[in-house]
Amino acid sequence: MPDQHHPKPQPWEWPESVWRAKVNKVRAGRSLKPAAWKDGARCCVALSFDSDHDTIPLRDDDDSPGRLSQGQYGHRAAVPRIRKLLDRHGIRASFFVPAVVAQLYPEEQRALAAEGHEIGIHGWIHERNSILPPAAERDLQMRSGDMLEKICGVRPVGIRTPSWDFSQHTLAISREMGLLYDSSLMADDEPYELVEDGRPTGMVELPVEWIKDDAVYFNMNRFGGLRPYTPPSAVLEIFKAEFDGAYEERGLFLLTMHPHHSGHRSRIRMIDELIRYIRGHDGVWFATHAEVARYCKENAPA
């Protein structure tokens, strides 16, 4: 333990072995982008929704009925709109659900699963993995998978860590659970194999990015300085441009959304228009994250 006589070394004081070990703990390995998508599609589109609902204030030990009500909106008003929209377009999406949300709203998760949508792990109470003791992180992630299986009747095969907060221990826990894929990291636009301590793991990463996340455009904190409100039309322009790039490169367009952000009346139209825009292109495969991960693992170049 560092003390006043032997303080903890600062990053600029680390020997090469230390910073290399930190960098190499979890890295992007070989690309898993297939030569062609299912049925010869040119581009793959994977829509996802992180159903955080009430867990953001609960995680922060905030029992304000005001903040909790915003989370409840995700269940009460937003998810029903999203379900109708996806049904109208015949699209199955992936919903990443904290275990506490699943317990608060089990009927929501069962209905989504019955409609063919994927339910993935998203922590217990939207905890921050990087500040948890390793044993606590493992316990919460294990219990989350068990709880989702108990409520939905289907064992989750993928995880998106809460807030994409990925610790030095997360990958080992996911591998112990036998998960097919993770969707929390940002090393590429295309799917890749995760490497841990220099060794390929066989686990698929479906990378995310803040550019393709609605929260950075729509979230706000009335008691803080967070006011990054962006009109839906501008967000739509960004999302379209990201899709255009994926279509041009014959790649993956993966989008992260949150019901309590994008499920509002002025914003659900943005998702509808985006889907219509994508549908206007030939050769697009809409898939759940699990479907994408399985296809990439089975069809990646040798």
C-alpha cells in the first residue's frame, strides 16, 4: 500500500511493463466483419435500446420522485411507442435491461421477448463497474444474468455494461459466464474479436460510440451544467451520415438509444424517419445484436 513515504507512482513514473499491461488487458483482435452480410446484404443495421428507466437516480442514491418519474416515463410511455414502431416496420431490436428494471417492470421484458426482441445484460442497478470491488462486480453481473433469465425465460447471451463502464475485470467475468458478445467498447466501427492479456478469447465485440448514442444529444441535468439539448432534426442528420458511411463501406450500423430519451413524441418520429431512410436502400439486414454476433463469428474471414 502506498504511504507518505512511498506514494503511489504517477503515470509518468510507470515503467513500460506497467503501462503495457494496462493497455493490453483488453484489446481489439482480428476483425470479424464478414465478406457479406446475411443473404448477401450490403449493410447490417442493429438497433438497441438501453432501458435504464428508474436505475440512474437509484444508482446515485437519489430517491427524488421527480427523477424517478422520468425513469418511469421510459416504461409507461416510451417503450409502448417503441414497440409499436418496431412492429410497424417488422424490426427486432436488442434491449439492454438492468436487473432492477426487470424486477420493477417484468411484464415489459416478457412482452418484448415474446415479440422476438433480444434482452441483454445491463448491470444490476446501472452500477459503475470501474469503481466496484472485483468480487462485487462479478456478483452483480452474475445475478443480473440469472434475474433476466428468471423473468424472461431466456438466458441472455450478450452484455452492454452500464454507461459502457468496462473495468479490468469485466471481460473475465463475461467469459466465465459464457457470453457470446459484449457491446460496450469502441476500438472499431466493425465487429471484432476481444483479446485479453494478448490471447484471443473467441468473444465478439459489437462496438458502440457516443456519436451513435442519443443520450449525448438529449440528456440534461437541471441541477448541473449539463444542457446538451440538440434538436431531433440535427441528431437525425448525424445518424443518417453514420448509416451512409456504413452502407458505403458494407459494414455495421449499430445505434444505441434510451426509451426515456428517444421515446418522446418529438423524437420517436426521428427514429421512424431514420428507419424509413434506411429502408430506402437496397440490401440492408436488420438484426438483433445476438444475431449479428453469431453471424460474424460463423462467417468472419479466416
